[in-house]
Amino acid sequence: MADSSSKYWQKNKRYLLILLVVWFFVSYGCGILFAPFLDQFRVGGFKLGFWFAQQGSIYAFVVIIFVYVRWMNKLDKAHAEEETA
């Protein structure tokens, strides 16, 4: 059981790390670091770098929440099946 619990938390931490890296890339990378390059393109009349800084990181965060919920539901289901077996 301790081994199963350890695997569960390792996978949970891996999911968190992946999603935090994506969030960092979208919010800081696209909104600040790569903004000059992204400003060549337009979304709805706004420069893409500006759009990521103002809206894109918020949308990405909402998508990340749904991805995390889905991954955790799958992980919880697999962990429950592993414990009952």
C-alpha cells in the first residue's frame, strides 16, 4: 500500500510539474519573452504577444484546470483499482 501511495504521489507531482511548465511558457514565455516575435501576427486585430499577455494566459490556465481534473480522475480511478486488486 505504501508503494502504491508513493507511485500515486509521484505521478501527481509529475502532472503538476508538466502543467506548471506549460503555464509558465504560455504566460511568461509567450506574454513577455517571445512577445516581440509573436507581435508579427494578429488575433482579432491585436498583436499576438499582447493577446497572450492579456487573454491567452488566462485561457491557457482554464484549459490546464480541465486537463488536470481529467488526469487526476484517471489517476484516482487507476489507483482505486490498484488498491482493490
